[in-house]
Amino acid sequence: MHPVAAWAGLAVLLFLRLTRVHSVLLIHDLTDRAALKHVRTLATKRAHMLSPDEYGNISEEAWEKHLNTFIKKTLLPEFQRRKIEHLLAQDPKRHAGRLRTRINRIVDRHQPANPAIEFDEAMTGREFELYCREVLQEAGWHAALTPGSGDQGADIIAEKDGRRVVIQCKFYNGTVGNKAVQEAYAAAAFQDAPYAVVVTNSVYTKSAHQLAHKNGVLLMHHTDLERLDLIVTSGAGSR
């Protein structure tokens, strides 16, 4: 092969490789930008979808499906506009997995820092209420314990950014059932609060989930309490 032709061929290959590298970097940058733009909604969705069910099991299937929809409807149109979507056509499952990983990392960095107060399995019910109040205060809520009588089932009344939330705390060894949902709903109505929440260290029965969904009561695990503002912002727990 003529030296000039060889050098020309090498230059073309180098150009194509650099163009591909640039396109991949652009895909990563566009993914990061979109994830940061929607990080509050993504964090809220992930908190809901990765919450334990009534048996304590966590399935990532719904969350991965949601991310695939986010990639298809939010990212892909931008990739097409930049004419770089063809890179994802080669082994699309692998590329989608990499994009999901990038999005999850951004959501991880967005999560608030762990509160200084520590959860203890040996605490009493009242200590659990104090713990929940401290977690909320660390997250910027004005949270107050109710006196314990005449509150119609409310344990904590929390307010932030004009949102008033009534919280029923259940420190259980067993599952939490319909009664807690009913108490939270009644307490929110009595306190004239638009948001009703039950928070527990345990799990909820299937019927509790169904009743809560029907009545707009939010069921939470205590580990998600620090993200309460993200969750109620999405409309969850609103009666």
C-alpha cells in the first residue's frame, strides 16, 4: 500500500474513533444533565418503588422499568436531536444498563446525609416518636410531638414550606395493619392537615396498603422519613 494511502486510512480510522469517543462522552453528559434536572422526582420515585412490601421484600423490577421509560422518553429524543442515538443500537440492553447505573449514582449523591440520631431496635414506642421527630427536624421540618391524649391518633405534626403533615408512628415487631391507616386518616382530618402518614420500623399488611391507597394515606419505613418533603411534593399522602 502506498504510504500516503496508508496514512490517509489511519487518519480516517483515528477520526472515526475520536468521533465515537466524543459521541459517547456527549451521551454521558446529556444523561447526567437530565438526571440532575429531574433528580427530585427520580429520588421520590425510587424511594417508593424500592420500599419493602408487606413481606419485607424489595423488587428492583419496577424501578428499572421506570428508568427505561425515562431513558426512552426523556433521553432518547435528545440523543436523536444530536444524531448520536445509533450508538445505543449496538447491544441496547448493555447501554441501557450503563445509563441506569449513571442515573442511580446521581440519585445516590442527591440523598440527604444520614441523621446524627441512631435508630435502636430496643427503643420504646415513645422513643421511636422522638427519633422520628429528630429525623424530621434534621431534614428541615418544624416537627412537634402531640401530648398523647386528645390528638385523635396523631403522634407528630410536621410543617415545612406551607405543607402540614400528620404522622402516626408505629414501633412494632409484627406487621402494621388497617387500624394505623384509619388512625392516621382520622387524625389528619381532625388536625385539618392535607397529608396523612404512617411510619414504622416494620412492614405493612397487604390490606393496609390497599386501604392507604384508597384513602390517600402514605405508608413509610422510618429509613425514608428524611425524604418526606420529596415524597409529599410528588402528591403522595395527600387526602
